[in-house]
Amino acid sequence: MKLASDGRILQVAAHDSALDVLRRSGLAVPSSCEAGLFGSYDCGYVAGAVIHRDSLLSAAARKQPFAPCISSGCGRIVVDL
């Protein structure tokens, strides 16, 4: 996962969420997913294919937001925090 803001590349292992990796990298990413409030924080993605692992977003809604707690990239994605 590449950050559009500063060009950093962060590795997201299969057992990690993008949210976990962003937080471990020192970024203050707000989220209420842990409390069951899905969709409290979505970031955009600029490039790449995103795999949405949810049952709430419609096909149209999946075109822009990236939910770092459950979405992942297929290969490298560029996210806009």
C-alpha cells in the first residue's frame, strides 16, 4: 500500500488489516470499527484494485471509499488519507 501524501510504501501482510499497518506506522487513523460502527472512517484510493470485504456497500459505493479496517488491495494500491 502506497500513501499518496508522502509516497511511503507500507507492507500489509495477509493476516493484518490496512488499518493496523497504518496505525503501527504512526498515523493517527480514526476508526470505530472495533466498536461495531462500520464506515466511521473511509479513505480514498487513487490507484489499484481494492477488495472490499463487507456486505454493506453497494457496487456503486465501492468505487471510491477504502475502508482500511476490512478492505485490502489486490497487488499495490495507492491510498489518499
